[in-house]
Amino acid sequence: MEHPRQERDRSGANFCRSALPANRGLYYDGGWHEAKSRRHIAVESPGTGESLGEIADGDVADIAAVVASAKRGFGLWRDVHPLERAALLRKVAEIVRENARELAAIDAIDCGNPFTAMINDAAMASSQLDFFAGLVTEMKGHSVPMGPGAINFSIREPLGVIAKIIPFNHPFMFSAGKIAAPLAAGNSVIVKPPEQAPLSTLRLAELIDGLLPAGVFNIATGGREAGVALAAHRDIAMLSLIGSVATGRAVMRAAADGIRPVLLELGGKNALIAFADADPSVVAEAVIAGMNFAWCGQSCGSTSRAFIHAAIYDTVLEHLHRGCAAIHPGLPTEPETKMGAIVSRSQFERILAMIQTGHKDGARLLIGGGRSTDPVLANGFFVDPTVFVDVTPEMRIAREEIFGPVLSVLRWDDEAAMVGAVNALDYGLTCSIWTNDLAAAHRTASAVEAGYVWVNEVARHFPGTPFGGYKQSGIGREECLEELISYTQEKNIHIRLPQPNAGLIPA
């Protein structure tokens, strides 16, 4: 299961193809393994439709082997001194930084995101590894006063084997960055990469092979069967998922059978709210930035509902049209590309179907509305930036997560009604508020039901700040100390001190 490497250049499709991993099997016990079933999954480039080879399609037997490896790895890793674990994580971070261009190239050709933008993904992953390496001494317990005859204190211990189910929109950033907290806490990790874009995760294993003890870092490739088997395995101590609400529900059901904790970062139909005093040109720039058009709106945090006050609505639309008209999809492997491809045919067809739903429900199309007409892109899955205006809250495009480059713009003039519409959905991940009125900003930030709120900012994450959702957008917080603590369990220890000429200390 090897993939031939071509002579390297420093840009374009040849460089991206040359960076692809040679190994395509499951990675566990510190080595590569063919699927026991000998089944494979074909991998295609969403930008061109070309074959990128195959990966192993793990089944229940494969998952059992991967989990057994991780269980053995946990027995070794939990006893490694925390500062030594931190030093090894920093080495992983350095390897990621040194190979950022190649890793970005793999994601560009495999998941369809632009090469240049994916270099930043690699940088963010290395930053997460460094960040959590620096927190290993913060996994602290506490003591409870017991008087002179006893000592009572708590310690934090790792949970065991952590399963990480990774989505297709930022495959490398999530595969490398999201192992940082559980590994820092002393757990072993199994990563299930997305079947649509698994190759950068496999390349990560090639790059760090031999650095960590065998079984500490493992990769379970495969489709739905592998995911179900992983979630159901009794030796998985905790399940972590970034994905859809439907998948989150399935993971929670599987976890419930074993009374296991979960960390879920799920979908969003996030709002951007602009008040009458906001600068229309700045609001339009924020609306565009919040949609994450670079990766075609395939982001849980994208602000795909823009609530614009009636006083600035028309002016914002003028700026928005000009801004979106300057954004064009391109081949993800080219350095100059600013907007990439949809990850798969099924996702591509779903987005186009939702665009037709917008027309049917009476929304007015401002720009876009279909697949790219650029002949260079004819073999890939490309959708132009699409903006519907005069959208009303009951329309499907304003209620359902499309996970594509489709923005709904809604007009408002009554604040209470607007906040009600923002909060009417079961999602609650992010929200962006634009105003120069400090009172309005505080009032709205408190009123919206979302876990991550920006004021006069959008789409940015900050190290150490807790990222996660309300309602069905998830459970738990990431990118912060709380994430590290979530991969531990607290143990209380009570020690009765021997006292001369005294009996047992009363309870």
C-alpha cells in the first residue's frame, strides 16, 4: 500500500502530490498494518477528481487491535514524567513546523482547502502542541484541612485510551493539534481521520514515528464501521468528536453504554449581528471573513446568518456584493488560490440542492448561486461564494447548517425580535456582534445563546480561551486549561497520621 513519490518542486500540484504519505495502512504498536479484511477506501482529490490511491478500511477486528495497542501504550505513557512528556510534545511541534509546507500541500490536494491557508493550519497545530506542553504542571489537585492528625488531598490522573474522531474540513490541524491535551495529560490516543481526507494524518505518523513510545499515538483508518467500532469499544475511556450533530448523538449513545465522558464540538448556524451604528464597509468585511470562504464555508464556526440593522442594510449589501465578487475558487494546490474546493461530491450536491431551496423559499440571490464556470475547475467540486438576501428566519437556508459557501442575510429593526431569531435554533456555537455602543455589546453578548462570542471581531481563536458550544453545538471546551483537565480524573487521598498514645481519629 505505498504511493509513488514524484520529484519535488516548491509549488503547485507536483509538490502537493510528492508530499503524499507512502504508508496507507493503520498505524499502531509503533508500526504500519494492512487491514485484516484487506479492504480499502479510494481517496480522490476534490479539486481535480484524480485518484490519490487507497487507504486501509479498518473493521471491528482492526479496531480491537488498535485499541489493544493504545491500552499498552497508556501503561507506558502515564508513568512518563510530565516534563518529559512536555519535551516530547515540543519535539512533535517542531517537526510539524519544519514540515508545514508539505503537510499543507497534502491537505490542499486531499481535502480541497487552499495550500497557503493550510500552512497556517500547520502553524496552529504546532502552537496547540506547545501550548499544552506548557500546561503539564497545571494538572493540580487540592488539599482539604483535616487538623493535625490527617492529611487529605486530591490528585489528577489520566483517563486511559482517548478516541479522537476528526472531521474533513481541517484534517491535519485537528489530527495534530487535538492530540496535544490528552497526550499532555498522560493518556494514549487513537485518531480516526476522515475517510474523505485521511492522508495528512498518515503523514504525521510517518514524521513522528519512533518519537513516542509504541502505542501512545495510533491511527485507525476506515469508514463508518471503524468509527462505530471505535466508539463502542469498552476499553475507550473517553470519546472526542468534531463533527455533525447527528454524529455527535451517535457518539453519545455509544458512550452511554459504558458511562464514558465525551467532548463534542458539533455544528453551528452562527449569527453575525450588526447594529445601526456600525460602519457598513467594516461590517461587510466582517461578514465575508466570518463565512470562511477560503475553505468554502466548511467550518462549524462560520457566521452563516448575518443579521443587519435596517438602517445600514442596503449599504452593507453594496459592499458585500463588491467584496464577494472579488473572491473566486481556484485549484487548491496553487499558492495564489484564496478559495478552494468542496470536500466531496455528496457534500457538493447537497450544497447545490440547498441553494435551490433558497430560491424556492423566496430569498433573493445577491451573488453566486452555482458551481464555478471556470473551465480549469471543471473536474472538481467548486461552488462560487453565494449570498442570499431578504432572508426570513423560517427559511431552511436560515435554519439548517449547509456547511458550504452560502450566506443568509436578514434585516432587523427590533432588537428583542432579532435576539429571539438568533436564539431560536438548536445550535449555539459562535456569535459575532458589531457595534460602537458598549452597552449594546454587553447586552447582546449576554443575551445570545452561544459559547464563543466576538465583539467587533470574527473568526479568530485565541490560545487559552475556551472554545465550545451551547445547546446542540457541543459539550465541553477546547483550546484551554479546561480541555486538559477534561482528560483527567480526580482521586482523593486521605492519610491518617499515627499519633502517639491516641486511638483512631473520629470521622
